[in-house]
Amino acid sequence: MTIRALLVSLLLAGLLAACGVKGPPEPPEGAKKENKPIVLDPLIQ
């Protein structure tokens, strides 16, 4: 029973983790297309 519960919990964790995958970060709307890096967090500069 514990092996079955472990497998079910791993399967559910994998499904939940896969739901948030959207690919690489994209620049925000209205950002200028330049070759310099894009900072998505305004506190990091």
C-alpha cells in the first residue's frame, strides 16, 4: 500500500509541476527589441 501511495504522489507532483511549464521567459509587452538582456524584475538592475 505504501508503494502505491508513493507512486500516486509522485505522479500527482509531476503533473502539477508540468502545468507551470511555459517555456523560456519572454519580454514584456511594449519592450524594445534590442540585444541587451531583459530584466523582468524591476528590483534587479
